[in-house]
Amino acid sequence: MKKAVLTVSVLLFMVTITIITADDWGDTNASFADISLVMEAYGFAGIVPEPDSPFMSALKSDIARQVGAFEKSPAIDTAAEFLTAALFSDLLPQDPEKQETVIQHLSFGSAGARKIAAIWFEKSATSGISFDEPVNYIAKKADVPKESLHYFYRAAITDKIAGIAAQSFKDAAPGYFTYPKSSSGGSKDEHVVAIITRYFCYPTKENFSTVSSAVNYFGRKGTTSQRDMAQFRILVSFLEKLSPQLRKRITAEL
């Protein structure tokens, strides 16, 4: 009897550990929040928070002050800042349907922390500016490991890039966008999508340089024929759909 009780206790302990781990690290359904939809639920006309909105004054003042300093000005003036402050101010719209929209697409607690940290990670990749400060803040306030936030983001951004690539490259010639190791200096040929995905997951200067070199390679290739130029336009269109800001940064170096 004692052995049975002990077995059950061990199983319950293992289940508890599994639940804690799942909560900390997220799940396989990692995805980005629909920022436009969530900001609309909060009553904003676009993704830029309006300073005279009642939701802005409803934010906890100490949190608004800390979060407002994450970007260029001390005010809450970006969606990432507002959503971060709203999360830790426990701020929800009063309308039940709008509440449901925020909870469904953004959530709260550690799940919300992962969603909002993913926004900051993506901003780092697209802009080339480090946003470690807000990510560290989110990890500390939500009491979750920072690496768990990055783990969730890597899964979400990989899935997002794959989805856009599937549509963008469906008419491309097989193997056309494979970057040869002789040009990359790497140990193997790699498709440009893999190179771009690696950069988004780890936006180092070295990885950005590899992305620029790969895009430049296909750009030079595009000058040789109309067919190749048409193929290169597919790549530029893919970059534009993925991130207009990153596309401008890359093509500015070509």
C-alpha cells in the first residue's frame, strides 16, 4: 500500500514538474500576437498608441515610467511599449468582446510575457538595435527564464518566415535561392531562407553580413538575364513581406 502511495506521489510530482516546465518554456504552437488587432481592441486607431487615450492614463505610473524609457523617448509611444506596460498593469478593456480579443491574441501571465517578448526580439532583428533591456524587464517581472522567452520567439519567427517563404517562393525555380558555400565561405550550401531565419533568431552583425552577402549574390546574378532578375524580385518581395525595415537595411548595402 505504501509503495502504491509512493508511486502515485512520484507521478504527481513528475506531472507538476512537467506543468511548470511547459508554462516556463511555452509549447509547440508558438506564434506572434496580432498587434493591430490587439491595439484596436484597446481603442487605438492604429498601432501607435495615442497619448490622450484613457488606457494610457490607466497604466500603472511606475510601470509606464520604466517601460516608456525603453525606446527613444521617455513616453509610451510604440505598440511594444504600450503592450508591455498593459501586461504588467493588468489592464484590459471593459467590453467583454474586446477583453476576449486581448486574452485570445495576447494573453496574460507567462504566456503574455512570451508573446510580448517576441515582439521585442523581432524589433531587434528588423532594426539592428538591441532591446535586451525590455526583454530582461519582462523576464524579471513575469518571473520566467529569459531563455524561455527566446525559445518561444525562435519557434514563432521560424514558423512565420516559413509561412511567408512558402507563398513567396512557390513559383521560384527549384534550388535557385541556394547560396553556394564557395560564395558564403561556409561549410555547406544553404537556402537563403535558412540564412535569413538564422539571422532573425540570432541577429548578430556576422549573421546580418551573411544575409546581405547572400541577397547581393542573387542581385548580381539577376543582372545576367531577365529570368534571373525576375527571380531576384521574388526574393526582394519576400523580404518586403517579412520586414520592410530589414529589406531597406539590406538593400541599402547592395
